[in-house]
Amino acid sequence: MRDLAGATWRKSSRSSNQGNCVEVADNLAGVIGVRDSKDTDGAALNFNPGQWAGFVRAVRADALR
């Protein structure tokens, strides 16, 4: 697991106020962090940029059903 100290977390502009959001940190070299916005001190998932790009492509193509 990579150290995410110094990460700048953000939520999607499409997030609602219902609390079912994730936050993404993409400001660190070589790692993308993803965490639950309700549990900011909890665990975070770590992806390399290629993995994250593949996930985003699949979401945009609606290929995760």
C-alpha cells in the first residue's frame, strides 16, 4: 500500500448530498487513491494510473454491468 500523505481528495461534481460518495486523489506521482467520503480516516484503495484509466474507460463505456 502506498503512502497517501499529501493527497488532495476530491469528490465528483456529480455527487449528491446523500452521503454515498467516494473521493479520489490523483495528485501524487504513480498512485491514485480512492476512499469512502463518509470515512476519511478509514482505508483507501490504491491504483496505478493505468489501472485507474482502465476503470474510468469501463465506466464511461457502461461496461461494468
